[in-house]
Amino acid sequence: MSRNINRLRRQKRIRAKVSGTVRKPRLSVFKSLTEMYIQIIDDESGKTILSASLSEVSKKNNLEGAKKLGKLVAEKCKKAKIEEIVFDRGGYKYHGKVKAVAEEARKSGLKF
């Protein structure tokens, strides 16, 4: 099995348990080799409330860029009056850039 297929299987297992609502939307993380994207999603209506990408914050796809992205998402959530979220790591291990995004969003005021 390829690494991506295994990640997609883990993502399916996670999505079976994690769902976002209007009051507590889902923060979804996707990363590629060059970019990192975050969406705040309401699964009841199937709509993306807001989104952010690494290109808005930093030119480099590294740990510092991920921290800046987490801070940006938290700021956007505050403007949209979202205080609590459910974290969806997208099948990735909770370390490195994914962990940096989550921790920086927590520091900036989001509750998981």
C-alpha cells in the first residue's frame, strides 16, 4: 500500500467519528509538498465557513509557516465569532506541522 492510500484510510476512520456543526465546526487540515490548507467546515449543511492557506501567510512550507497559519485561522475564526471547533487532522500523524497548527490555534484562543 502506498503512503497516501494508508492516509486516506486513516482519514475515513477519523471522519466517521468527527463531525462539525454550526456551533462547533470542524477544522480540516490538508498538506501537500508545497502548500498547506485549512478549512472550517459545517458538516450539517456541507459548507465551508472559512479557509486559509500557507500562501496567505508564508512563502515557505515549514514549521514556522504552519504556526503562522494556525494563528491566522484563529484570527479568522474570532472575526466569524467561532470559539469552539473540532480538530480533523486529515489522516496525518499529530506531529510536526499539523501539531504546530493545532497548538498555535489553541494559543490564539480557539477551544478544541
